[in-house]
Amino acid sequence: MSIVGWSVGLTALTVLLPGPTVALVVWILPVLLLRILSGERRSHRSLAALFFLLAAVVHPLHLIWEAEGGWEKCVELTLDPMVLAAGWVAVGASWFIAEGSELAQRLMALLRRSKHRRLLVQRAEALRAEWGFEETSSAAEKERPRPVAESK
């Protein structure tokens, strides 16, 4: 959606429901900040942060619903430091979980590759011993190992 579509939609929402729109825009600022800082390739993180934020502000949204979208209640909840802190902590938690899970996934892949490499080296050593090839000591040596019987 283009910037024109977003601006028209936000303007229409502000005209129809000014209080809830102001509250939602203020609460969604940390998600927008995360979206800008994380870049285009990590948009799934901002979506996860949005879900965390919505979970954190369910009760304030319910209070706005009970007040029928009244301006006073919206401003009161928007300026409440506990609601703002809950939103920021929720977005921070989603970022921490996303970063931690990516780090854990990379670590697991590294451990998997290391184990696979060890198994391949052990198998190569077993095959060398079985077929009677001599051990290659130089890492720069690019030749295939020759059988011990043919090398003499």
C-alpha cells in the first residue's frame, strides 16, 4: 500500500474516531521504530512485535471500548506511563525473542555442520586405513592420495 493510501486511511480513521486513533498511533510508535530500524528484509519481526503490542494493550483497548471511544479516556490511557511501558516492553520482548531465536538457530546449524564434518573426517580416515592410502600431511597438497603399494 502506498503512502497516499496510508495517509487517506489514517485521516479517515482520525475523522471518524479521533480518540482511539490517537491512542493507537501513540501505542504503535515502537513497532514503527522497530520496522524502520530493522529494514525491509526483516518485516516479519515488526509483525510479531505488532502482535506482542496488541496483546499488551488488550485491556486499555477494552477500557476504550467501554468508554465508547471517549476522548478523555483515550487521552488518559495514552498518557498512562504503565500502558506505554507495557507496550514498549512487549515490543522489546518480541525483538529479544526474534534475535535470540535467530542466534540459537545459527548456533544449532553450526553445531550440526561441525558434527557432520567430524563424521566425514572419521569416515575418510577409516576408508584410508581400509584401502591402504597414506595420510596426506600437507593441507596445500591438492593431489589425490595414492595407495601405499603404488607410491613406492
